[in-house]
Amino acid sequence: MDGETFRLDLGKVHESVRVRFNGVDLGCLFVYPYIVDLPPEMLKTTGNVLELEVTNLSANRVRDLDINQVPWKIFRDINIVGIDYRPLDASKWSVVPSGLIGPVRLLPIKRVAIP
């Protein structure tokens, strides 16, 4: 790896991802492109550990709760309604993409000398 910088490209992610590399928290990515550069001192010759914590939108969970008629709209000071001000029913919502879609790639960044 001799001083070479690498770019971690996570591809498609729905919706945000916290990135840790070899125990170092590199932050939360929440917009495309889901990329982070890894400085040379972070990479080991072997035994590198990549940890990704993906957070999805709640739409699929809300849909599932409504399909199974699980009471979840229990609020003291607000009612959940749709755009037409009728009670919200998410049971007919389409499933939305969730998770790490990828592809995940580790790409070397070439340094170019500018004359």
C-alpha cells in the first residue's frame, strides 16, 4: 500500500451509512456519491476491518405495521393523516429500496504531478 491513498466507494445506499474503518469513525454519508477517501496510514497490509451501519427510511416498516394492523399511530398531541387529511393508511404503499445496494469498491487514487 506504500503511501497510496484509496477511495472507498459504497455505490448505492438507501438512505444513510455510518462508516468505520479499522475502528476509526469516518462519519455518516447521507447523499450520493457515498464515497470516502482512506489515507495511506489507515490501511494495513492484511486484516483491515470495514464496518457499515446503514439506516433506511421508515416507509417499509410503516407499511408493514399497517398491513398487519399493528397500532403505531399513538400520539398525545398530533394525529397522523395523509395529504388529503384522512387517516394515514400505508398498507398500499409500494416497497421502497432499502439497505446497501452497492457495489462496494476500494479504488486506488493515482497522484498526478502537475508541471
